[in-house]
Amino acid sequence: MSTNEPDRATRSLPIFQKHGVENPHGWGIAYYNGNRAIIKKKAESAATSTEFADLIQKAKSNVIISHVRFKTHGERCDENCHPFKQEFLGRDWIFAHNGMISGIEHGNRTDSEAIFGFMIDKIHTYISQSSVFPPSIYLGLKSAIKAVFAEFGRGITFNFLLSDGTILYAFNHYSTKPIYVLKREKDYGSAMLVSTQKLWEENVVKLRPDCLLIIEKGVPFLRSDPI
């Protein structure tokens, strides 16, 4: 969720929580306090977790990212639950992935955490080589996505949400799991909700495959051409 003012996802997250039944290996919720991400996660089903239910009421910021896990790589433990966090450019970045990346070296980590690190490295490389100031995170992220496909092929399944606490990035490369986008108007302004599950009865829009969507404070800022 991306909003114009700090808010809670008390309408959507309880619906999302039920999908812990078919994704029983863990859950996580990430939100922000300033530049710092607060992440709570546990290797249990969200559907029956009282802690998850409590966090729905507590998590409040301009960006909230939540994930329920079906394990494909890595042990079933709290550390391997999404979202993941990495400090970059003086901010905490959070990342949640839906799909599987074959061929990536991940050790005891998940392939999702490994691809997060891979992408941050590629964005850093792009920025360090850019002749433009300030360098474009958007172009760096596009470059990172292209590097993922070049390294691991386009046969991977690769949905992700990425945020620095201000901007929310969404990308869909998973033919059987589209990303749905819903825009709502609140008393304080705009809110946008993004999910791989159709959680709402309102009319939703499917994110076009292979297009990178950028949302800033509840407003769609940019959608790329297919990458």
C-alpha cells in the first residue's frame, strides 16, 4: 500500500491474511518510521497468527508491504520470511518477491533474498557509473531488471514489490499470477493498493506484464514500457 499520508491497511490486510492458508510457511509486514523500516515476520501461517492480526492495527506509514510465504528455497525460519531489508543510499529498502529464480547462488538464504542483493548491487553499479546528477533510481532499477533477465533468463517467475519508504515500485513477470492495482480516494488524498491476489470488490486494473510501475504517496507516477 502507498498513501499520501501515513495510514493503516486495516481493510485489505485482514483479507490478505486469509491467504496464509495456501501459503503457510511464513508471513511478514514491513512499514516505516522515517527512513527506517520496521519489519515483523514469523515462520507460521498468517491465517492463524494473532501477532499478524495485531500488527494490522499497529503498522502505519506511507508504505506498507506484506507477504505470505510458500517455501521453495531456504529453510523455514523467521529470517527467510519476506519482506527483506537492506540499507542503501542512507535509507532502508524493503523487498518482497513472488516466484522462483533458478540458478542463483543463495546458500541458506531464499532465492528471493539473493535476487534482492543482486538487484541492489546492479542499481549501485548503474548509479556509480552515471554521468547525471542526481542519478536516476528508476533507470538504475530498469537496468537491474534487465541484468536479472540476462543472468537468469526470462523463464523465471519474477513479481516483486520494492520501496525506500517514499516510492513503491511494482513489477510483474509471472504469467499465472498477475498484479492487481486499485486506487482509492481518502479524506487525506490518494491511496494505491497492489497485490497478486484480487482482494477487493472494486474495479481493479492489472499491471501490464514486464512493466515497472512507480507509485509515490498514493499516486501512480510512471509506468515503463515492457522491459
